[in-house]
Amino acid sequence: MDKPVIVTVDDDPGVSRAVARDLRRRYGQEYRIVRAETARDGIDAVREMRLRGDEIAAILADYRMPQMNGVQFLEAAMDLYPYARRVLLTAYADTDAAIQAINVVDLDHYLLKPWDPPEEKFYPVIDGQLDAWLRTDRIERSELRVVGDRWSAPSYKVRDFLARNHVPYQWLLAEDPEGAQLVKAAGDDRHLPLVVTADGTTLESPDQATLAAAVGLSTTPATDFYDLIVVGGGPAGLGAAVYGASEGLNTVLVEAYSSGGQAGQSSRIENYLGFPDGVSGQQLADRARRQALKFGAELLTPRKVSSLEARGQARVVGFKDGGEIAAHAVILATGVTYRRLEAPGLEDFVGRGVYYGAALTEAPSCKDTEVFIVGAANSAGQAAVYLSGFASKVHLVVRGDGLEKSMSHYLIEQIAALPNVEVHLQTQVAGAAGDGHLERLTLSTKGEERTVDAQWLFVFIGARPYTDWLGETIERDARGFVLTGPDLVQGGRRPRNWPLRREPYFLETNVPGVLAAGDVRAESIKRVASAVGEGAMAVALVHRYLEKQ
């Protein structure tokens, strides 16, 4: 087979030759290096390679070029080679433009010029991009197909489950020719959504467990006893699984829906340490999931837990669908879910125009329409920025009188710079109406109501911890968040069965050997970085607990 290609485009001949030289020196044995000195020549070369069937692994484009700048070039090339890694070459003065490009073309990295020595500033970046390209499944083959109705809540649930678990699929409307043919082949009396696997197996309106088994997700534990059980697959849970498994603990992570938690639904996380270009929640979750598997952690998805109890030195977790597993220690990292928006009519349209969370699967369908987002924290701001690339207009509905108290400054600036995003302060959703799907919203601003046409509403309000299943075993505050360490003592809840010689550490619950990390813990800092840090710290405390048993 021909070598895959690395394309470099720079209108400065000296820089262009230097880039090509450095690339050939390191990658010439495995990749073909194609150099262009104008954007037009570069696009022509990319088109010719597409016609010949060549594979392009990475494209490096200079930001400042006549005819079209580097961002425009990468955007055009992306249509021809969507899997190629995109790197922008830029001077320090253009850093802001490079950062903005992240949201325009899903830029993978930007490199500041000059990059001497390349061994330190150039090759590590390109190594990472080529490694990511090699790991990407680029083979065109018969994939999972989902046939359903446009405004169907069950169809949305299937698509959302597949997308958040990184399972590629093709979405077909039942009234379209191909979708209708599949329904007819399966039997006209089938209930939608209809899922057709690559081998032709059909699943009629499958539940999560059936769908998970069909796509190869692991749902059955390999044993009945572990060193560590992690409940919840958000940043805290994934962090705990990575550190637990990497430090030799026989670790299993149990997740009810998909890895990543709320962070996994984020379109772009830009304030996480080590990712100056930003990273999508799905990318971060997928990397953490693969990292946990690499170290030998076991991941069960989707399995819902229903109980936790102490039996002597064992900590036993029961499953909602039957069965149980036990371990020396348990880390609770179940996170939080978005609180329901209470307004007349809204519940009737959940999954049919009303969505809790980013619902990234719906973003392409929002093209050239107006969307409404409720919320004032980072998750709502990230969704507004992301959806602005699809929708003709984004309305951010905020109950308070500003964004400064709850949203990061960088997001506020991004929103202010977007011409198609409008922020509505002191405004609430007072009602919803429609025929079969959302068609209208009633908005209330300072007591004055108005009705607007709306097909899309994304809700990001409040946080409700997933802790009802804990019963009386674990102490919680009035809102359901798990109490740990000093909060137990200060709240007057003296931990049961704790050694008298010390108080529990800040992540330890009232039950020895059971810890809590991330958003589910009372008084935690609601940030991805702090959740990952607490997951790692919880593992350190597990080691300390095990040493004393």
C-alpha cells in the first residue's frame, strides 16, 4: 500500500522548506510528505489525493496566507478528509485566532513558530497527532443502522446511548427510502426505533442492556470480589479507575449509562490542565476509558447499582437487575444529573425537542434554526458556543441578572463575541406547547410573558446527586450529597464504627472503606480537574485503609 500522507502548506518558502525537512527527517520512512506554498495549490493537491484514494494522516497549515487563511484551508480540507489531524502553524501574535479556530474547525493542535529544537517542540506534537490518527477507525464498512422517527423520544434515547458510548451508527428516518426498506425487510409491524447490526440482526425498540450486548459493551463482572469497586464513570470515577488499576488494585468500574458523566456531554472543555487547545468531553472520557482499560481495570456499562452494605470487612454493591459484587473498598463517584425544569407542558416533550444536557446527537439537526438554552454555568455556555456553529440563532435563557457568578470568564467573552448568540437575563421558561413535538415556548421576563416559536430547548440547571440508592447506609446532607470527613463531624453525625484514634479524612464517608469523590460529594468543587484529583486522592486513601486491615 502507498504511504499515508502528511500535507504542509505555508506561503513563506523558507518556512515551508523547513517544515517539510523536519517532517521528512522524522517521518519520511513511514509517511509521504507533500509540500505546498499556496493555499490554492494545497487544496488542489488534497483534491487530487482524494480522487486517487490516498490517505492523509495530518495537515499542517500556516495561519497567515493570501487567498485563504489557515483556518479556511483546514475547513475546506476537512470536507475531503474528515479524519486527518488538523494543526495550525501560527506566530505568537496570532495565538488568539488559533484558539478561536478550535471552535470553528475542531482544530487538533496549534504550533507556535519557530519550534526549535524540533525534538522538544515539534516532534512530540506530531507524534501525538499521528498516534491519534492511527487509532481512529477510518475503515468504511457496514455499520450499525438506527431507523426511527424524527420526533421520537425512544429513538433519541437509542441514538444518545450509542453516541455517548462511542459506537458509530447511521441514523435513518423511517419515511426515507432506505429507512423504509429496512423496516419493510424486518416486518412492517415492527415498533420503532429499529436497530440493524452489521451482521443483519434486527433489534426492535431495544432496552439499554440489549443494545449494550449487541454492540459489545461489557456488562458482566469477571469475578465476584475485587480490591476496589468504583461506582460511576464520570471524571472522578475514571480517575479513580486509572489510578487504582495502575497501582495494582483489582479494580472494577460500574457505570449506569456511559463513561464521561456530565463532562462527557460537553462540546469543548478549555480550562482543563494540559489541553491548551481544549478537548471535547467525549474525547476526554474516551481517553480516560482507554487508559483505565490499558492498566487492567474492568468497566461494566450499563449496569445500575441499587444497594451498598457492609458485611464484615467486605463492601457489597447490589445491581438493580439482580446480582452483586463485593470488594475491600468502594469509591462513590456517581456524580449529579441535571435538575428538571418545572414548567407546564415541558415533560411532554422530553426527547422530542426538550433535552437535558448537551444532546450533541441533535446538533446537526439544529442547522439554520433557532435554539434555546436554559442555564448560566459553564455547561450551558459551552453548549451555546457549540450550537452557535449550527443554529441560525442561540438564545441563552438566564434566570439571574448576569453570568459572572456562575460562568468562567473565557466563556463569557466567547459568547459576547458571537453575533448569533443572545443572552436573556432575568428570564425563565414558563411553559411549552406543540403537536407531537416542541413548537412553542412561553418565556417570562420580569413577570411579563411572551410566546416564541421554538423546536429546540436544552436545559442545564442545578445538580441532583444520584444517591437515592444508598438508603440509610451512607450519611448525606439535605440535598442528597454524600457527607465526608470534617463535614460529618461538623454536621453532628459522628461516623459509625470508626476507630476512636482519628477522624475520617476529607473523602471518607461514615462507613470505613467507602469513600466519595467528585460532584456527588457535599462541598466539592464542581470542576473536571478537581473531580479527577479527588478520584486519585481517594485511591491513595484506599491504600491507607487496606494497609490497616
